[in-house]
Amino acid sequence: MPLDPITQSFIEQAKAAGLQPFESLTPAEARAQFALPPGDETFGSEIRDITIPAGDAELEAKLYVPEDPQGVIVYFHGGGFVIGDIESFANVGDRLAATCNCAVALVEYRLAPEHPFPAAVDDAYFSTQWLADNCETLFGKDLPLIVAGDSAGGNLAAVTALRARDRNGPKIDMQILIYPATGTDFELPSFKDPENQLFLTLGSMHWFWDHYLPDRAKRNTPDASPLSAPDLSGLPRTLIMTAQYDVLRDEGAQYAERLKSEGNTVEFVCYDGQMHGFLPRFQLPGSALAFRQIADSVGDLLQSRKD
């Protein structure tokens, strides 16, 4: 299916505005270029600013809380472990809270190259542990726990689920991985397909990983590349969403297939005509489809706990 016209127009507008490839920029320049303006649309969540102790770090986080939350989603934003922040994903947290009827925690994990691997992984795991331990204090009751994220944030959610399994907690009920980075095999067809070199490119992926984990010998470990884990059994139910025009498409599909083959409950969808990075850009067609899919999947989880 061709790239949808709205996304094509978005790309043309970005080019006309002078959008530069990430690999041609410094991290500071890339962060300034990537910063997403706050959305005009709000969804009625109560917003709380909190600080989370996470090992040797203190992390800022925003909680988006609907009137009667039925679950907690810990959300890690995308940005290649180098760029992005919770302010740029505020619209995602607010909309997820409203559509899923769950409290959503956006966690400001530390970024590379100032804080290279495994800082972001540690932040993701320890913040999830803290939110699980403090759920009743924060929300007045224990709630199902979901980890979620897009792109690099999808990687952090997947690694957090693996760590939780291997470290006997916290109990995670679901993981939601949105066009996740799960490995570093840049020879996969989706990385090399010229049609996929859009918002995120093969060159960009090399740039991100070189900042996040320069030692290539260490990239093939489960904490960096969950696809490299020798055992993917015993993980929570999973929703994985990919995009047709995305260099990460194939590794997302590979992760879904491995999870299925090793006995996990997996829901997988590849959005035709969509590109990487569609979720926080509400004007793109893939965004509304993805929020609906997430809400349906979370709803199924919550219903199953009531039955």
C-alpha cells in the first residue's frame, strides 16, 4: 500500500521547513528539532508532577489520572535513547489515560550520550518497580500494571518486562510495544529498503546506537536488544504495533513471532501506509488507529481480570 497522502504531506512540509537528518546534528540540535509542540486537544485527566527515586537517580514524571483508573500504564517515550522528553509526549499520556481508563505515568528517563547504556534501562526498571510498590498510595488501590513505549521507549518497555520476569517482580500484566527497537541487525530488509528512509533512517539508527551504546560488542545482550534474549517465555500478554514504512518494521515482527513461538499471548498488527513515529502526531491516520487498538487491548485485559 502506498504511503498515505496525509503522511506524505507531513513529510513534504517537514522537508520544506528544513528538517535535517539526525545523523547530521549534535544531540542538542537533534533534541531541539525533535521537540513536539504541546497539543491543543486535552482529555480531562488530572495531572500530577512527581519525583521517582530510581537507583542512584531521581526521575521527574507526570501522572495522568482519570476519575476512576482501572490500571496503571508506565510509558517510555521514543527518541533513540538520545532525544525526546515527557513534555513532548504529554498529549500521548493524556489521551491514553482517557481512552484506556488507566493512570498513565510518563517517566523522564536519562538520555545518552550524557547517560549511556544502561542508564535508561535502569531508570525504566526501577521507576516501574517504584510505581508498582506505591500504587495504592498514589491511586488508592492496587491496579494492573502495564509497561508501554514507542521506538526506543518500546525497547525499554520490553527490557523492563524481561527484567521483571528474571528478578521476580514487579508483576507486569501487559506490555505494549509501538514500533519498538528490539535488536541491532541492520541487515534486515526493512532497514535497507529505500522507501523506509523517511522520518527515521538507517543512518539515524546508527547515530542513535553510537550515542547510546558505542561498544558494539555489548549491543547483543538482552538489556540492550531483547531479541537476543535466549529465552522469551513467561512474559506478559503483549501488543506489538509496527508501520509498513519503517526501518524497525522487521525487528518488531521478529519479536512478535518469537514471543508467540515461546508460548506468550501476542497481538500483532502492522499498519499499512504508515511511517515510524505516527503515534504522537494526532494528524496522521495511524495515530487514531493505534489509540483505538491500545484501548481495545487494554480493555480486554481489564475485563479478563474481572471475569
